[in-house]
Amino acid sequence: MQGKSQFVAVASIAAELSDVMDVAKEISLAAANAKAIAFRAGEKAKGFQPITDFINELAKETIGLVDAINEQAIQLYQLAVNEYKMTAASNTFDQVNRLAMNAAYASSLDSPLERVGQNKLECRKQFQNHVEHLLEQLGDVMHPARAARVIAANSRIEASQAGEYLQSLQAVAESVDNAASVIHGNVQRCRSALSIISFSD
């Protein structure tokens, strides 16, 4: 059951991260569109122009963080596989040990049984360490998402002074705000999935 819950959690994390990556790319596209609009608006959107650079930087930062987290998620999956194998081996040895309890050479199983138990504990420890590291990295993704919401609020203020370009620039602000909200939700679901398996036996 434990192995299954780990695989399901890691698979769901991979799906959520894929969504985060897509949204981050959308933010980058929104920044490019906003830059073009601000350029056309000229002086009317002068304050909006540097905001587009911030939006783009946040998108790049998010994409970089998600790339790194994806690598960690792949390693976490491998650790889950290893732990599953070690648990299966440990259970098999335990069963053999019980069946051979009164056999002549039953004590010969003691050493391999201990080794398998140690390997299982080591796999579990590595998995837990990896989960904790991944939780920290997911926390890092929250920073650009929060910053994006602040930038979206500033974008609305700057857009209000852009005359006929108001609606276009406000649409950019809305898309950035929505994207930040979506990323926040995705990351929270990743963290929840990790927390469920983190300390379960």
C-alpha cells in the first residue's frame, strides 16, 4: 500500500508540475504581448514597460525552478521504486525466516535478513530526505507566484493611465494574476501529495 501511495503521489506531482510549466510559459507570452502593447502606447504606458521585464523574469525563474524540481521528482520516483523493491525483499525474507524457524540452518538467514532490513531503512531515509528537499523547492516556487500577484496589482495601476490601451494592459494584469493563482494551487497540491506520503508507514 505504501509503495502504491508513493507512486500515485509522484505521478500526481509530475502532472501538477507540467501544469505549472505551461502556466509559466503563458506568463512569458503575456509579458511579450504586454511589451508590444506598451511599446505601441509609448508615453501613455511608460510605467508599464519595466513591469513587462519583471513579468518575464518571474516566468523564467519559475520555469528554472520547475525544471530543477522535475529532476528531483524523477529521482524521487526511482527512490520509491527502490524502497518498494526493498520492502518486498524484506517481507519475503521475513516469511522465509518464519517458515524456516526450526530448520537446521535457520541461523544462516540472520545475516541476509539484517542486511535487507538495513537496506530498507536506508531507502526509506533517502526517500524521506528527498521528500523534505522537494518540499523546500516547492516552497521556492511560491515566491515568484506571490511576486507575480504584486506585479499584477501594480500593472493594473499603470494600465489605468494608458488611455485606449487600458483594456489590453489590464487583460495582461489579469492573466498574470490568474496564472499566479493557478501556480499557487498546483504547488499546494504537490505539497499535499508529498505530505501525505512523507511520514506514513
